[in-house]
Amino acid sequence: MENPRPPYPLNSVDNALRILQMLRDQDSIRVSEVADELGVARSTAHRLLAMLVYRGFAVQDDNRGYLPGPSLSAPHVSTGMPLRSLRRVLLPHMDALCERVGETVNFVVRVGTQTRFLATVECPQVLRVGDRQGTILPARLSSGGQALLARLSDAELAELYHTGEPDQADGRCPGTVRPGDSDAPETMSPDGFHRLITSLGWVRERGYALNLEATEVGICAIGMCVVDRSDQAVGALTMAMPTSRFSRDRLPSLVAELRFTVMRAGGDL
């Protein structure tokens, strides 16, 4: 049975949802195709697609086409406690940390081989890292994802990341995640997996993880796990900042502030 059209439809919302259906049903879409399908100007279609890219529902390929983004097929988040409760406990600590260090603070969780940003507190500085809520990044690259992966044993990591030999055609490993393949298993070469294990050993030794422009040029981040009273990791807090404000001299004080925050937050869980 067809759903009835609402009496007061919002055309902009309807257009965005129709684009999501196009992304779901087609291999790739272009701005001109979206404009023709929706009956809107190319500039309007471009702005709608830009917002979907911003929120992770679309990604642009090398040929300027648009593919389904990771948010379109992201699995359900299971944190062990209601997300609303987690946010209520963590946001005051995130606000306080943001005020002390003057940098943007995020709360992230790991879903398989991906990191999901669930909350952001933006710092007030003009040059800052913006709101990342809803963003999905590879766990092995993001600071929060690395901190959470470091909680796993090498055997658990081997189950999570299937190793294989690169394809001869393009040098990629069979099953390697491509844009939009958020539910596909991430496969890496044996050498890549060895490098991951080595880097996570560094994280375990120091108790925090670094992302030095690994996910976005010009942005650095520090991540640390938040654990509850039963020593279970519920997620990670990260501080993200422009590379111009990150320095090795500043790192000890930032790590100390982050460690203080995750201990206080963990005690409230």
C-alpha cells in the first residue's frame, strides 16, 4: 500500500531523500542527472549533494560522480548503555575539556573496522575543527579508533582484519573497502597488518593514540579510551585541532588533560 503524501511536504527534505534513493539504486550519479530527476537547477543539485557528502551519505569518486557514503549503510551502534545516557554523562566532561584546551572534543565508538562520531563539542576559535557528529572513519586511521583497537588482542585483530595478497590488477587486497562499502570486511596485506599491530603496540604502551593528518590534511587528533567501572571501553574521547596548533611540546599537557577527563568521565558511568 502506497504511503500517503503529507499535507505539508518539505520539498528540500523530499529532494534529499530522493537523492538517497538514487544513491541506493544506482552505481553512480552525477549532478546533471540529479538536477534532471528532481527538476531543479544544477546549482541546487550540487548543494544538496554537498550536504550529503558532508554528513557521510555520499562520496565523490575520481570521475566527479557520487557514490553511496558510509552513513547510508552504517550498522546499528551498540555501546552497552543507551546513547542518550552516554551523552548525558559525557557532554559536561567534553565541555570542560574543550574550555580548558581550546580545541574541539569528540566522542567516538568503534563499529567493526570503523569509527563513528556520536557527539562533538566545537571550540570557539576561528580556526578550528568543525562538527564531526555522524562522521564515519576507518578505525585504523582515526585516533579514537586506534585507541579502541588497542584494547583488542592480536588474535581479535586478526579476526577483524582479514589479511590477503594484493590484487595484481590494482595492487589492492581482495575485499579492500572502497567508498560506500561500509559493510564490507576490510582486508589488508600481511605487511599492512604487521604495521597495524606495531602501531597499536605503541598506543598500548603510551595509553593514547595520535592521528597526524591520516584522515584529513591539516588536522591532527589525540584519542583515549573511556572505560566504565568494570574496565569495559564504551568509546573514546578525542581532541582535534589544526596541524598549525599541534606540536610535540604541547603534546604532554594535552595528553594529561585528556587522561584527567576520561578518568573523571569513566567514574561517572
